[in-house]
Amino acid sequence: MKKLSLILVVLLLAGCGSGGNETYTQTAPPPPAPPPSTLDTFYAYVRALIATSPDDAEPIAIEAVVATMPEDTEPVPEPI
């Protein structure tokens, strides 16, 4: 009888193991940071000219600079 009780207790304890109802979900890694935005070369050139030239100077020709229109970036907002 003791042997049967011992086997029954062992089987009951073995059946209670870990529960097994818990599901663990892995959180997704954070998205990579967006690449730093690069200014349009034409826009940067004109801004540099405006910043360095006095108001009463003669106009400077900017036809030699190629106006670029990148397809993969948004337009740069003009600062106020």
C-alpha cells in the first residue's frame, strides 16, 4: 500500500511540473534611427552666399551651381 501511495504521489507531483500556460513574447527591437538628413547642395550654397555677403554688394551669379532635386529626401523648410 505504501508503495502504491508513493507512486501515486510521485505521479501527481510530476504532473504539476511548471504549468506550461505561460507564453513569452519577445519584444521587437527598436527601429533603426533614420539617416541624418543631408541638405540639398544648391540650397546650402545659396544659404552660405546669403550669410556671407553684405546687403549692398553686387549680385553673385549662381548659374554655375547645379540645382539638384533629390528623390529620396523631403524638401528643406526655409527658416524664418
